[in-house]
Amino acid sequence: MTMKLGISTWAYQDLPMAEALARISQLSDRAEILCEARHSLLRPENLEALSSFSLKFTVHGLVADINIASIYPEFREASVKLHRRAIEASASAGAELYVIHPGYTAWSFCAQDALQALDQSLADLGALQEELGICLAVENMPKSDWLFFHKPDLDLHGMGLVLDVGHAQTCSTLQSFLGRPELVHIHLHDNCGGNDDHLPLGRGSIDFAPVLHMIEEKGLSAALEQKTEAGILESLEILKTFKAQAPIYRDQVKYGNP
């Protein structure tokens, strides 16, 4: 099976959208648009640039200044509304998937109130799937005292799960996320377990065999999330090696809840 592998525009944030997509189209027929700054789909010129390519694509939703877990209703509702605008733009442009970060709490003593706010936001966003005709999915977060969703403990309100392999590695929860029925998309990058480094594949300590097996078994889409084009190219070469070893790792992988 050919992997449905996209390349994140994160590695090309210094380039205009059209140039970033031109570079990606030389490497893959899929992209993941990081909907921020120069590549925001709230900018009409970026939607126009996207329409000039035949790439299939997913969208990494808004992150900057967004907190769908805010304990202040005004901020929470504004964050949901901004997501809605970006989701509408993504759907109209033909995106297959829109990725959502689950927000954060500024103080540990506000965590329960923030989780309640997050649940309301997820319910609000989940209702947009049918209305706007696009798959929405929530991404797990790296180890942190203020970020949520380190393990599969949220009600996603009918939305999918984006497994960020590097994030899960920092929380020692990769096996817990693999095999979840909500899993629809995977972010691929490496680290050594301590920091969310977004290294090229093979540069850290992650065992990608069960991840690649799950992608193949379920026909999942995936995206490389390295910070530079050099990191993308290195990861693509490593994936070729993994593919050559597929008959070996396919018989060795174990996944699911420990």
C-alpha cells in the first residue's frame, strides 16, 4: 500500500504559500497546511495559491493566541469562532481533515474549570463536521504542566484523533494512543523522549515500526512535521529504508493499550 504521506508547510514558513507548495509538490502529492502566519487560510491569496495545485491536503488548525480551554467564556468563544472561520476556509478549499489543538490552562488550580471549558469547545466544534462537511480531529500534546491530552482521556465528541508520535513519546503514551478507534491521522517526527524536538525520523529513540504498520493496516493519512526541508528530506530517505524492511517489522510489531 502506498502511504498517504503529506509534508507540513512548517518547514517552508519562510516562503510564500505558492513557493512552499511548489517545493512540496516535488516531493509528495500531499501537503499539510500549517494555518498560521504566511500560510494562514484566512488570507484569500493563500486560498488562491492552494487552488493552483493538484495536491491533496490536510490543514493544521490555528494555534497562535487560540485557547479553546480558556476559563473566560469570551476568549473560549472567540477561539471557537476563529477555528470555525479556518474550518470553513479549509472545507471550501477541499481539505480532507482539519487538526485541532486541545488548549491549555495557565494555572494548575484552574485545570478542572479549563477541562470543562475544553469539553464545551469540543462539543461546539464537533457539531461543525456534519454542518461543514469536513473531518475534524484533535491532536495529543507533548509533556507539559499546562497542556491537556497527554493520554487518550478526552471525549472527542465524534471527532477523530490525530496521533502526534513525537508528542506521545515525551509522555510515554504512544502505545496507549495506537489502536484507538478514533485514530484518523498521524504526525511523524522523532525525539529522544525528553523534549518535543521535531527531529528527522531515525534521529531519536522512537520505534516507528508499529506506527507504520498501523498506518498501513488502517490506510491512515500521515504528515511529516520537521522544521526544515533538510529534515524532511532526511525523513523521506529513512522511510524508504523502513519500507524495504516492511516484511521484517510487520511480524514484530505490537500496539494497543499496554
